[in-house]
Amino acid sequence: MAKIQKISELQLTLSLFSISENYDLFYPRFSESDLGKIYQSIPWEDLVSAFGLKEKHLGRKTLFSPRGRIALMFLKNYTEVSDRKLIEQLNGNLDYQFFCDISLGAHRLTNEKIVSQIRCELAEKLSIDEGTRLISSVYKVQHLTQKRLIVMGADAIYATNKNRNFVTKHQIKTDFKPKGRKSKNYKEEQKIMLWIFFGIHTKNALEIGRRISAQKNISEVA
């Protein structure tokens, strides 16, 4: 284990803000943290597909990748801080940058509204892959997490009477549009659903990550 040193002693040999130059030094430390365990347990590709997020190849590019936008919402729930504080911490925390798939280097993010913009974007897209049946998805998620599902998002095509009866019977909250007029607080309700979604899955991801890490340690000892 490398000894702790004063920053002033490193200035001539180490670029503190260059992840690319010192990846092998920084990433293992990140992987061993609780945040790193959450990162390793999350099925990123599945989530990016479920939310229907894609990289922009035309026009102004977004600062965060599709994975990074989802990660920022997990990080928001993990840190439990304001949007302004989250951006402030992201600027100076390499672990947070690894988690959000972004390397800021010497640059700083100054627009705290980007958190709210991403939150609204994901609230509109909270859904399950159209090719997956709702009921089988519920059982699959519960099997993987060993937790009872209490909230989920799904596209409008899944809002059948059969599926509505299923989620009602099992006391699962969804973002199905209610029959009839939308409530006056529909958009706010969508955001609340998003926070419930990420809140639950942040906790589950940490538990799964710790379990994977423990099993890995046991295997290495054996």
C-alpha cells in the first residue's frame, strides 16, 4: 500500500486532475469504495436501453453520456445533497467522476440546472424495454434483488387492464397514465416516481455490490 504523502511533494511527479494519465492508480481505489461496489453491480447497458438514451451525433453534444446521466441520478440519491452541492462535489471528486463516466480534468461544471434537466428527461422516459413482458419482468427483478418490487415504470403499451390488475393486486406503484384526465400534479408525480425508482435501486445496488465483493474476497482466500 502506497504511503500517504503531502500534495506539495507530488506536484512535480503527479497530475492530480488527469484520470487518463493515472487511471491505474485511481480506479482500483474507486472500485474498493461503496460507490465503486454500486457501480459494478448496476446493469448499465440494460438501464440505458430501458430509458431509451442515445449519444447525440448531431448538434450540440451533451456533457454526460447516456450512462453518465443515469449515474448522476444514482449519485444524487447516494449523496443526498442539493443539486448545487452535487455539482460542486462532482467537480473535485474523482470517484464521483468515475461513477458518472466523465473526466473534468481542470475544468469545472458551473450549471447546477443540468441535474434538474436530466431528472426531467429521465422522468419522461422511465420505462421498461418494449420487448419484455411486464409480469415476467417483475418476477425477474424480484429474483435478482431478493426484494419485493414496490415501484416500476413502463411504456403506455403495458397499461392493459390485465397489467393494471396485476400491479394493483401486488401493490406495485407504476407510472401508468390514469384513465381519464391527467391529474394537475402529473409532472411532479412523475419526478417523485423517478426518485423512488433511483432511491430503491441505489440501496439494492449497494447491497448486491457488497455481496459480490465479499464473495470475491472469499474466493481469493480459498
